[in-house]
Amino acid sequence: MESIIQILKLNDLKSGVSRKTGNPYEMQDAECLLLKEDGSIDQVGVLQVPKSLRDKALPGVYTGSFALHSNFASRRIEAVLTDLTPVPPGTYGTPKAPNPAKQA
């Protein structure tokens, strides 16, 4: 499952110790837009960034890949971000890269 995502802002890393298990945890989420194929905004929300993608998740436009997983606490089946692929400039309403020939 893939979606077009624009990451606007990464929120501060949250860490603590689980009251239930006593295990330490770290969480980070990002303020995001879900975009339609034409680049217009479909939805606005917060997306949890997995530890494996924290260095890759920067403000910008991406194709996000998702997998379904069972939430440990609620037992609900939820989509979880598994990969981010940067979108080339000029795709889905993103600004096109400047043409160096025209700047001279």
C-alpha cells in the first residue's frame, strides 16, 4: 500500500518507561499531509515515524509504503509506515527543479 505524503514538521522525540511493562520506549511523529495524485491536500494528520526511518524522514514530499500490523495495546489492525521514497521535483504538485540554463 502506497500513499503520497508531505512531511511538514518532525515533532520532538518522546521517550519514557512503559507503566505496563517497565520497558523503555522512544517515539517520534511527524505533522503530515496526505496528497491526491494532482498534489492537492486530501487529509491532514500525524504519522508515527518508525525508528528505522528517523534519519530518512525529513520535511519534504515522499511516496510512503505501509504494511498492516496489529496494535499491541488495542489489538486493532493498523497501517504502519515501512519506507519513504523522495518524490522527484515537479511530481504531485511539488515545485520543479530550477533550470540552470534559464538562470544564466
